[in-house]
Amino acid sequence: MTEELTSKKLACIIAGMLDDKLGKEITILNISNVSSLADYFVIVTGDSTPQVKALMEHVKDRVKTLFSRHPARMENDAKNRWNLLDYGDVVVHILHRDERATYAIEKFWSNAFSIPETEWREISKEYTQYS
């Protein structure tokens, strides 16, 4: 039996993928009650510019392989210090530490609810590299 891939489950699986590649400060915001942009934001910090790029490539490749989904839109700055993958219902923000502090996405979306780390880890465990 195939379980439906809800936007919450996709967000949690993406968080697990980012954790597998040592992404830091992973946050999932449920913005569905405060915006029509998406249902969830997944936000992660990379320690270096190469890691920011590697995190983006890893998520893009794994989501394509596992679920045959491609981002509807991808964006990044010229120095590749932030990347955005837009899957429609889930938007992934991959930021260098300095950009994470500058953009302060969690503060801007302070009315959104966070999914606790224990919850997203449990939901994503069957898809993680180390489960």
C-alpha cells in the first residue's frame, strides 16, 4: 500500500535529507494558515558556500529520484549563498549562516507554527540515509 505524500510529509522528508548532509538549524514552518504561498517552509543553514550548493543539489536529486518531483522554480544569489527550491506546497530555503541571520525568515513568519524536530525526524526516518 502506498501512503499519500502530503505536503507535511514531503517537508519532513526534505528536512531529513538536509540533516543527512549535515545541514544546520533545520526548521520547518507550517505557513498554510498565514499565507497562500505554500503549506510549508523548510529552512536550513549551510556552513560554507559549497555546502549550501551541495545541500540544494542533494535535495533536488533525492526528491526527483524518490518522488519524480521537480521544483517548479529555483532561485539563488550570484554568490550561491542562498538557494530556494519551490515545490509548490513546500519551499526549501538553503542559506549560508550570514544570510540566515540577515533574512530572518522565522521572524518574518512568526505567526507560523513550527514542526518539532522529534516529529519531523520520526516522519522522515524511513527516507533518511541513516535509518
